[in-house]
Amino acid sequence: MKLNIATLPARSDFVDATYRVLVDAITDGSLAPGERLTQEEIAEQLHVSRSPVLQALRLLKKDGFIEDAPGRGVQVAQLDIAWVANLYQVRGALDALAARLAAQSRSTIDPALMDRGRRAAEGDDLRAIIDTDLAFHNAIYLASGNPLIAESAERHWMHLRRVMGAVHRVARHRATLWDEHQSIADAIAQGDAERAVELSDLHISRASTNLVGELRKLYPLATVAAPRA
């Protein structure tokens, strides 16, 4: 296990900072599904006491990132394919609502963001690919004028980042992603709410089918379990 301590500020809320470092490590695959986590090793690597590590682990367990490992503490939670499919259903509903509200106000998505997203999609920087994708959808959440959409989506996106990271490490990012984003942005700017919702639904449906399909290839023996979070 190797954690990136560069993201742990010298003066901060160590519980929150430890949580974020561990989430990033789980998301980018540095901590693999099933990998055992120990308070002692994490505290040593991050140069913090065991107390904030213990609290961070409790939060990670509550949020579904880690799970009990019978007889050996806790481990990184396995990716639950059925739960991922359910997650995309919820995300799809939130994105469609955001697109409708944003279109009603004829909001414009920053062209510079669209350019950054296309450049990221052409490269190999996994974090940049995922971050720009998230930034696009956050821009629509903001444009919707309903702050509860972004608040509701935030928790789901933590898990979606993990799924996207697992898939994009082995499968080439879909070249059409930002074409789909542009079509949604155009419909919003034109005030065509029905078209924006239709395109948003199609975009999420394709993403779900693609990611769940790739996960099944990566984890062919994965069990179908009840949602954890």
C-alpha cells in the first residue's frame, strides 16, 4: 500500500484530509478491491496519529468504500456491479432534472471547459479525463439553479469516479463522450428542455451500458449483492 501524502496539508482537519487521501487511492486503483487496510500502516505513511485514521476509516465504511474483512480488520470494498447499475439510474434522474432546469434558463456551458475536456479525452491522464467529465456535469448542476442537485450528486460521483477509473485503466475512453456533452450543452443554450433531457438520458444510458459491460469483463465472477450505501 502506498499513499500520496502530498495531498495531506500540514495544517488541516486530519480526519477529512485522511479520508480524501484514501478515497483518491481507492478511486485511482492504488488501493485495489480486497486490499487490507490497517490503521498503523496508514498512520505511518501519512504521518498522523491513529485517531484521525480510525475516524476516516469509519467514514469510508459508512460511505461504502471499505468493508469488514472477517478475521482481519477492513479491506477495500469490492465493486458491486448491480449497485453500479442502480447508481447510474439515480444519476440519470438527477442529470435529466439538471438539464431541464438549465435549459429553461438558456444557460451556457463555458467553451473553455469543453476544450479542456476534449484535450483530456485525447490524452492518457486518467485523472484529467475523469475530472473534466465531472466538471461538465457539475456545470449543468450549477446552471440548474437548484443547489440540492449538486449536493445529491456529490456522494454518487465519489463512487462513479472509482468505477470510471477501474474501466478507463483498461478500456480506451469513448471518443464520442465530448460530442455527446456538446450536444447536451447546445440544447441547453438553445432553451430546448425536452431535447436536453432526451440527450442527457441517452448519454447516461450509454455510459451505464459501457461501464457496466466493462466491469463484467473485469470481474466475471463478481457477485450480485444488495446495495451497500
